[in-house]
Amino acid sequence: MKTMIRFNSILAAIAAVAIAGAGVHPASAQAPDTIAQIKQRGKLLAGVKFDTPPFGFLNEKNEPVGFDLDIVKKVAERIGVPVEFVKVTSPTRIPLLVSGNVDLSAASMTHTQERDKTIDFSITYYTGAQSLIVPKASTIKSLKDLAGKQVSVQQGTTLEKNIAAAAPGAKIVAFKDYNSAWLALVQGRVDALTGSLNILQGFAKDNKDYVILPDRFSVEPFGIGVRQGDSSLRDAVNFALQDMWKSGEYAELYKKWFGAEPDVPLEVWP
């Protein structure tokens, strides 16, 4: 399937904020029939990350790849159109969705009650856990050792809230993306990095001087976001995920990107 890359202006996020500020319900920005709109346009616009391996990142050819992107391709196949990947970040993934710049957001996004007030979510397609990575020589061995220490985290995520609650004595330093948070650790500007376990494993795999601590202090159910009330597209996403689970395609993609069998089954309806 041919994939294309489109970069969006920050004005989209500003427009979304303006809509919220005016008291307009997010659902009012959606098309009456998103599936029909996608087919008329001839492509699915999918918000994905370009900096969060293995969910969404740029490969050595500067092409976007990852688990989230492969999932979205299957959704697009079900609808019968190609997919165009639109770069989003944690702060912009919901505003760009609400403002109509993307049809869905598949961006390693945890389904929370607070976010559910603004957008709708698919069934959980990945269940992760939050942990910490530190240099092997570090004196930090667990959460209780973080008092007075600086911990980098990705800005605008549930990860940021979780670490603040789990280690109230730590000094939280938020960065716009994982790569920046990781670089801060490598350069010694922070003492630890917190994030989703599988993402930290990606960093540790290629950097043997770092170790992931055994603490697991949150459960992160990832969902694909659609505009509130967009039941037709949400159903298309859910049915694609469930078909993938039943056919074994989901397990193949999971093993491709995580190197293991999925340990949490997807919700499948009769």
C-alpha cells in the first residue's frame, strides 16, 4: 500500500483550542459520515508519531514505520482506501483529531476517563506498563530512590502524571518527545527516564550501559482515537482489530515489533 507523509501546521492545534474555548462540543466538528468522507477524499488521514519506537518512528530511509502504522494500514484496507500518515505528538494528537486535520489518532495513546470526555476510543489494542531506565552505574534501584532526583518524561502524557504520583519527591523534567527525554539521560542532564516499558526496551536494546528497573507502576491501555460520536469509523477500527486477532494477523504484527507473543488478548465480540 502506498503511504504518504503530510506535515501539519501548528495552527491546527490552535484552531482546536479555539473551538474548545468557544464551548463547542468536539463532535460538532466531525463530518456526518466520516467513512463516506474518507472514501470521497480517497484516503484515510491517520495521526501517528514519528519519534516513538516501536509504535511509530522514522526508519533509516526516513520513512514512517511501526506497530501503530501497521495497524492503521489494516483499518484502511477494510475501508478500501490508502492511508496518509500525518505527524502528531502527544500535545497535538487530540487537537488535530478534534479539528478535523486527521480522521483518527493512532499514537500510543492511553485511554483515560479525562480524554474520553473529548474524543472516543477504539477497544484496547495494546496494554503496556510504565517503568524507569537508568545508567547501570546509577544508585537508583527503585522508585523510592528518586527523591531529589531528576526524571525525564514525555510531555502531555499520562506517564507524566503517573511518575509525579508514584515518586512525589522526584523532580519531573518534561520533554516534547521520547528522543529528547532519552538524550537528556544520555547527556547526564537527568538521572532517570520514565516511559512505556516496550519503548524503554527499545532504548536499552541498543545501549548496553543502561538498565530498566523492575518497578512497574501503571497499566497503560492504548486505544485509537476518533472524534466523539464517530461511531461508523470507530466500528471500522474495532472490527478491523477483532478480525486481525481472529486471523492471527495481530499476533504476527505484535511479534514483528515487540519480539514476543501478545500477552493480553484483544476484546472480541460474537
